[in-house]
Amino acid sequence: MAGDSPKTLLMLCYHYPPGVSGGVERSVRFVRHLPSYGWNAVVLTTARHGEGVPAAGERIVRAGELFVRTPERRAADAHEETGVAPPIPGPAARWIEKWLLVPDKHVRWALIAAGRALRLLRAGGIDAVYSSSPPESSHCLALALKRLTGTPWIMDLRDPWTLEPLRWYLRAGGPRLALERRIERLAFANADAVVVNTEEAAAEYRARYPRAAGRISAIPNGWDAAEFAAARAGLEDGERSRRPFFGDAAGASPGAGAFVVAHVGTFSRHADVPAYPLAFFEAVERLAAEGVVSERNFRIVLAGAIHPMAAREIDGLGLGGVLDRRGSVSHAEALRIMVESDLLLLYDPVREGRYYVRGKLYEYLAAGAWILGLLPEGATRRLLERSGRGVVAEPDDGEGIRRALLRFLAERPRPGFSNGFDLERYEGAALVASLARVLDEATARGG
């Protein structure tokens, strides 16, 4: 596009800084790199988290939300702010969320955002609309804008909508799932391009919606080379400086040769599955009882919000000084924790994950440490196994986890990748180049 005037993309992204919920980094990465491919972004997001700072000089428009301050609402607010899965709401709130807040509770934001979006489109200068989910309310808003203005629309599914639903009432099946599938079908029929983040999801959606098959592309989540360069910048001669960085609130640090296991992010996105990997902590407890690990040679760093009930249960396991709970951290600090750790823990307690890859896996792979995946069968597990950089165990297999930890403790050198595994294909700039091609093709078709 050399010599062409830049185009402008209106991005409907509920999750955007300063919010910390999942999906933020994918949108930020797109915004940061798209100008290199002839696209500037205007981001329409929620106002509930405050103003924040633009990621790359982009214009940010914020819209409020319609909601009533109930106990369930306050719990959901805490989830949005910290990433901690809220408790399952009471019967009345569950009925309202299931049957009135369609497609999801963020429709209250979409209703307010619709007016802002229409004003932006009618003012001119917007070449395409991009919507990111979850929440799927952003797609319903984009569908309405497509119908009203005809502006080309690119729909990005960070998670596979109805293939493996995140919301409890969709996983239960029945008429509510059938309604959601009708909404999904309408969206696929009207979008000028659809982006999903695994080839598995793309193949399934092409089979489900054959008329849209030629408009469906897979662009995975990834990692950002510049961000990792910054995370490693403070390390002396490439060596980890764990002693000052990893310590408890009292300032105590493990020994210089201590083995550090880190989990970055929330353990579970669901309120109806185990909130944390109990079998992992019990395996560490056994190793401590056997004298294999102690607070001087072993540390578990938990960087991210933890459900209060899970935190109490973890604290009650008697691991004491081995645990270092950080709470929510910035993305920059999260990356530094990754690159300074010996082992990174990846946990997904769902029964199956055929169509999605946990976004943090790409950053774990870029960090260079071993990875212990407590994962179901599916795309995340296959990617980790293909990389050669990790070991997989069932989330509830305590003995298997214990054996894996013993192996990691014995194999301290950092691992390489399996032959043929190319981490660079998941680097942010390359992925944004793919998105730019999708945008160019969609605007050519839709324009």
C-alpha cells in the first residue's frame, strides 16, 4: 500500500486498556502494528475502567453502560477489574442474564456504544468496522452498523463463540444455545470477513457455514518481540536476576539457584469448574514433605488475580514461604516474571478445548522456560506438545504432576524447540500483516 492514503478502522473492543481482562493484548497488538500496513485505528470501548493511555497514539472513544448496582453486579464488576471469576449469581440474576441480556451482559454497553459508533460512521472517514469478542455484544453492534450504513465489517472471534461456549448457560445447551446459534449464523452471513484464532475453529466454522467459508481466516494469538526485548533488558548478560525480583512481602528471597515456577494470569475463566489446580499444589506439598523442595530452593509465583475462596484454600495447604502471591500485575511485569522463571504453569480445567489456544501459551513459548501444561485434549495441548518445550499432565493427576516436577528440577537447562517448530510465525508483526490483508480484501469486497 505504499503511496496510498491510510485507511481508518473503527474497532469495537470492549476489553481494552486500562482494563486487564482477557483479549486486551490481541487488540493492542493489532492497534500498534496496523499503521505499518496502511491502517489507523479508532477504538470504541467501555468507559468503566477509566481513561488509560493510548497504546500507539490511537484515538479512543469510550461509552458508558446501563446497569443496576446489585450484589451480583458488584461481583461482576470485580471480575472485570481483576479477572477473578465471580461467584455463580442467584436464581433471579441467572434468569435475567440468561434470557434478558442477549447475547451477553455487555449488551448494556453495546446499547450506549451504538450511538457513538453511528456518529463516527456518519461523520465520514471510517473505511471498515472491526468487532472483537468476547463479548459477542460487540458483534451484534457491528451487525447493526453493517445493516444501517453498509460499512464493511470484519468479525474477530478470540474464542469460538458457540463451538465451545464460555458462558455457563450456553454450555448447558437447550433453547438458549439454539438462540445464540441463530445470532451467530446471522453474523456469519453478514460479516465481510471472519477471523478466528485457530485452524481448528476455522475448519469447523467453514463446515458449519459453507456460504461464508471463503471469508473465514485463522489468525492466532501471539507474542510481541519488542515487549520481550524490554522484559529482558534488565537482565545482566542474559542471566536471570531472580534474587531481588522474586521475594515475599517481607523481603525474603529464595537462594540464587532456586527453582521458580510461575503462573501468570487467572487460573480459570469459568465459575462452574475448579478455580485452581489443586493437584499441582498437593504435589508440591508432597515434595516439600519429602524434603525435595523448600522455601530456600523453590518458589511458586502467582501473578494474577485469584478467586478469594481459592486463595484461602491455597494458603491453607501449608506451603508457607514457597508461595509468592502477587495479585494483578501489569503486562510488562508479567512478561518479566515469565522470562525469569524456570517453569511456567498453564492450567485449563474444562473437559475439552478442541478449538481454542490459551493466549498466554504463545508468550510462555517466547519466554524460553519449560512449560507444565495441565490441559484437556485440544488445540492448546497439541501446540504445546508440538513445540517440544513442555510436559502435559491431566489437571487432576497429582502423581503425574509430581513426576513432571521432579523431571523439571533435574533438567535445569532451558529447553529448545522441536525440529520444525517456528515461533516466529506467531510474532505480532507477522500476524498483523495477515489481518491487514483481511482488511484490504474485505473492504475491496464490501466497498
